Amino acid sequence: MKEYLDVKKINAEPMDRQTYNDYRGWIVPTDENPTDAGFLVKHSSGHVCWLPKKEFLENCVEIGNNTLLETVELMKSSDFKDRFKAEYTQLKIRTDGLSTMINKLNNEELPFKPKCSLELFTEQLVTMRKYLYLLEERARLEDIAFVL
């Protein structure tokens, strides 16, 4: 079998097992705990289900936190502007992360000792910022509007 990554937008809200069963008009089976914490999940297809809290939190990321996962749908788009937005957003997230790491390294606040030198990290950051600048210029020229 081949491996696949299943990424889709869902709507969800916290809901215990009892409330979910009440919502569906079902009786909680005797071998299940009605107070189990979880989430009511609604898929764009209309499918509704309930997931235990642990499973939900291991597999779902809230949209709106500018995470790399949020760019997956844009990367799959047939529209080059969407793919461009994904590329820019990913680079921006990584650039910000590297900048934060360098600051922590300078302040001796990193929880680990990197093998790379501060100079190498700094050169990487300079290059990433140049790349961001080039993408911003390209966005201006190609009339690609988006906000991070």
C-alpha cells in the first residue's frame, strides 16, 4: 500500500460523550463512559462524528495560528497564486522561527545546544529574508494580494 496524508478542513467543538449521544438520539453503551471528554466533528461532506479529546488533539490543528499545516490546501491548488501564497507563508513561518531561535541562542535560553554556529544560523536567516523580499516583490508585480 502507498502512504497518503489526509488533510481536510473540519468544524469542531468540545463535547462529552453523553452530550454527543444525546445530540444523535442514541443511548451511551454500557461499556462507554458518558463523561469522556471529546469533540463533535462536522466534515464538509456533512459527515458528523465524535472523537475522544486525545485523538482529536493528536490529529487536528486549529486554523488561524499560521501553522505550516494551514498551507496544505493552498499547495494542492491548481492556481499558481494559491501555491505562491503557500510558499510565502511557509517561508515566513520558518524565517520567524529561525529568528526566534537565534534570539534565544544569543540570550542562552535554548533548551538544547545546537551543533551549528551562530554565524551559520545568521547567514541562513539573511538568505531567507532575501528570499522573502524576492517573493514580496514578485507578489507586487504579479498582483498577488494576501495577508499573513
